[in-house]
Amino acid sequence: MQFDSFDLKPEIMSGITACGYTTPTPIQEQTLAAGLAGRDILGLAQTGTGKTAAFLIPILQRLQDGPRGHVRALIVAPTRELAEQINEAALELGRATKLRTVSIYGGVGKGGQLQKVRRGAEIVIACPGRLLDYLDSKDMQINKVEMLVLDEADQMFDMGFLPAIRRIMKYLPSQRQTMFFSATMPQDIRVLANNILIDPVTVQIAHQKPAETISQALYPVAKHLKPSLLMELMQKHDTGGRTLIFTRTKHGAKGLAQKLEKAGHDAAALQGNLSQNRRREVMENFRSGKVRVLVATDIAARGIDVADISHVINFDMPETPEAYVHRIGRTGRAEKSGQAFSFASRDEQSQVRAIERLIGKEIEKRELEGFDYAVPAPKGNNNGRPQRRSGNGGRPEARSQGRPSTRSASSAGRPAAKGGGRPGGGRKRAATGANTFGLSPQRKTGNTNVNRAPRRTSSGNR
């Protein structure tokens, strides 16, 4: 199937061609017909499947006809990075439509955003907190919205935005088309979807399974040896491309980026304390290749859409199995191969087991040849077991980005570190090798006829 089979307007086809799209991805193929027909959609898809174009193309097609000069489509996203990414995609896909867009999020001044809204932006991409701020203060109206998209709904739930989403619904008209996308479907998200969707077309694409193009490996290692293992791994195996490293905390991301800089790598940190201008600069440097190694937290990394990420490294194991799938989904895209390496200490073995249950296979265990796993922990170190920390430096960045509030978060950015080098393989872990930390040795395993649905006429939540 090709895009021209969907009877798209010439302006939309022009944008698709300009973006270099040739064949629809599975989620685009299965949702475009329903979206173009005005049906509600429940899409279950992980990062990198092409869902952004799956909802933008129907929006651009519909908004080509009808009035201009007011908000007709609202896209709600959990983070400013994702909001900016969607906005950029909308501008690129809709370059021939002359439709106006604006991205709305906290951490920056309100003047520029409101000016674009008042000048008649038809498409708004917003984070919940700042959007509610404008709605409550009557600086913005969404009572004429025809199309609503909730993107990364599970992440908005994780960040505590569910009450904000319910409040936003009260400002929307009951007669509208809603497209709801989520990588996972916890109970609260399922209830929300049932409340706001009417007779939706449900599409599920490779749900909760990493792409087959991603090669996964696990390095069991004591917590105090993780930095040394990372440095040696990257020094010994330079494979080119870009590397994305995940840490659990903002403090950890910043510190690790500084260590990578000192070791000579072109590295930078992406975390919640950076100003928006600094965050944008870091992402542009990563996309252009000026920064080859990006260290990020889960929250900050939402919305990262960078081609040719060759390696994803879980320096800290994620708190949930679903987050693991999201993380490693940044590599192995567009049928290209990618590598995903995870460092697991003794106290993280439960996460490893949960991940393996979710993905339905064991992750190959490896050790780095020549690395000394027997180096003892420094005096006073508890060898990787959880410990109390003072202040908030070691807490997970769970709700640092745009929490549902009427106040804008302020942040200050600092220049990130620089340097180059890439990770690579390593040999398969021996069945009785050192530092297994209770992780048993494991063998390597091989790698819908669409009509517009009736609308309810009651106001408020649908």
C-alpha cells in the first residue's frame, strides 16, 4: 500500500513527499483510513512506529477545508520535547497547506505562545500544565476544536497528568474526533480511553515487544563499577553513529556526561533542570552529530526522534519493563539494526526478570573481555544496594517536567560536556563467570469498512 491510495489532497501528498515518506508504516496503514473518515482511534504502539504522521495526516487533510483563524485541532503531549517534535513534524508535513501551528509548554515566557494563538493558529500542540493555565485564565479557547489527539497517554499518567487531562476535557466540545495513543494500557488509562472515545477503531502494533532489528545484551556488574565499565566499553568498541545513555536521575545524567567529557567523548546531558533554550541546543547538537553521546533521563528523553542512533545503553535499569521497551526503541528504527546494552547490579535483578517476562525471552548475558570485575567498592560504599540520599539529587526524575500547575517552571541550563567514541559488543558471558550477582547464566536466544461514528451531544467529558 502506498500513500496515494488514501486519496489525500495534493498539498498533503506534497508534504509527505518532502518528508521522504514512501510506504506507510503498519500503524499508519491501519489508522489512516479510519482517521480520514472521522473515526475515533485507540492506537497501541511503541516509540518509533510512525504514529505522529498517523494522526497528523488526517488533521492536515481535514483542516484544509473549513474556516481558519481559530484552534481546530488540539494535540496534548506529556513533555516539551515531544510537543516540539510534533510541531516540527506538522510544519514539515503541512508546509503546503498554510495551516498555522503553535507549541505550548512551561519553562518559557507566555507572550510568544499567546501571540501565535491570537494570530489564529489552527493546530495547537500543548503540554497539560501550561494549557490549563491558559484555559483557566481565559487566554485561550478550545470550544471549537474538531480533532483531539492524546499522545503518549501512559506517560502523562505516569507524570501525574490524569486529573489535568480530565479538566481539559471540560473545555472541549462533545462533538469531535478523538485519537488516543499509548504504548501501554494500565487500568486508569483504559478507563480514560473508554470515557472519551466513541466506538473507536483499535490498532495494536508490536505492543510491548522490542523491534526485531535491536540486538540486546545484559552486562551484570556491581553498581560502583558501572562508570568504569561504560568507559572501557566505549573505548574498546567504536562503532560510529550516535549513542543514547539512560540514567535514573537528573543528577546521575549530569555527572555521567561530565565523566564522559573528561574521558574525551563528545557528550551532553539532557535533563529537567536545563532551560528550554539549552535543551533545544543540546538536541540540535545531537541531531547534527556535534554531540555523539547523549545522557538522558526517561522523562527528558520522551520525544527524542533522532535518526541513526546506533546504541542505547541502560546505565541504570528502568523502573518498569515498559520503560525498557521505550528506551531501546530509540535504536533499530526504519529497518536499521541497533544495539541495546544494559548494566544490571545486584539490586536490579528483579527488573531484569520483569523485562524478560514482558519481552518473552531471556536477554543474552555478556562480560567485557579484559575488564576487572573484582575491583572492590570504595570504603563506605554499599556495593549497589539502595541507600538514603540527602536532598533531591538522587531521586528519580519522575515528575520534574511540566507538572500540572498554573505556574511555569523555571530552570537554568549549563553547557554540556564534549568528546566521541562508541560502544560495541563484547563476548558472551561464561556460564560460571564472576559477578553474576544471582543472575543465572542464560544461553543466547535468537535474536480494519470505516464509517463516521455517531456523536454524543452531552457536554463535558465524552
